[in-house]
Amino acid sequence: MEVKEVVKISGRDVYYVTLSTRSSGFFDVFFKIRDLVESYIDKEGIFTWKQTKKFREGKYHSHRDIVYDQANHKSLYEGKTIDIPFYVQDSLSSFYYLRTQDLKEGNSVIMDVNDDGKNYSVEAKVIGIEKVTTPSGKFKALKTEVVWKREGKVSEESSRVWLSNDERKVPLKIERQIKTGTITMLLKKAEY
């Protein structure tokens, strides 16, 4: 995850942020992953204006753009106009929004998130405080369980996010359960 720069969208200052995912080591030989997610997050309101997803996972390739018209509560995805909640987040901007919240053990944050043309209610609940070891060092972290719901049904895929237990709430570790197993991402380095 990286904040690249501040740009203008719809006359507003927005953070251009990216999340890149790469397979490594032995796994990379058999199933190469080169994913890039780009989001444009309103600097003042911390909500999304646009998201681009570029996936290269083995033989699968995909490029998707989602444009959010926050003033009129609409998004444009694959040529379709979709109604969205007021100040909706996307899958990446929701991390940045979560980091602005007052997080304590036992607290939950509920967010409206739009991902790939679908609206979700996402609950991030702080379930404990743990020590986490990453290539960047050892940290005391807020362990957060993230549950995605659509039309009242809980998604099969779940995730856990460990955020540094300080004012920055840096994402240190992310575990995502998918049908084929668990994907783990660790912080390599942080620059402020």
C-alpha cells in the first residue's frame, strides 16, 4: 500500500493510492501473481472517487475501472450505472477510512463498500491486541476481523487485518481466507 501523490478529481484534492500484490519464491514459479489496485480517495472526506483493478494471476488477466459519482450516489462499472450509498468506500479506500477511526479492543466500525459493482456492509471488529513480526520489525498490533455482507448474507471469504497500535494504524499483516486457502501479506517497510 502506498500513497503516491495528491491529484484532482471533480475539482477536489484526492490521494492517489496503490496496492500491489506479487507472488514470491517457489509459488511464483507455478502461479505468478501481479495485481495492482489503484484508488483515488477524497483528501478531506476519505471516500472514493475512482478505483482501477489490474489483475494478472496465472493465465487470468483482468482490467476493471469503477468511477464513483458521490454527489449523485451512482457508480459506473462495466458500462452499468449502479446506485451507491452516501460516501461509499471501495475495497482499498476502506483501509484508509478504517485507519482514521478510534479503534479499541471490542469496537466495531461498519462501512458501506462498493466492490465490482456490488454494495456491501463491511464490519471491522477489533478482536484483540497481539504482537506481530514482519520483515519491517516487531509491533504491538490491533487484530481486526473483517466481515463482508451483501443483502444480509455473510461472504464466504473473510480476512483479518493487524494494524499498528498507535496513531498511524499502519497495516502490518493481512490474512485473507479464500476457497483455495489463505493469502498472507506482510509489511516490508514503512516510510512516513
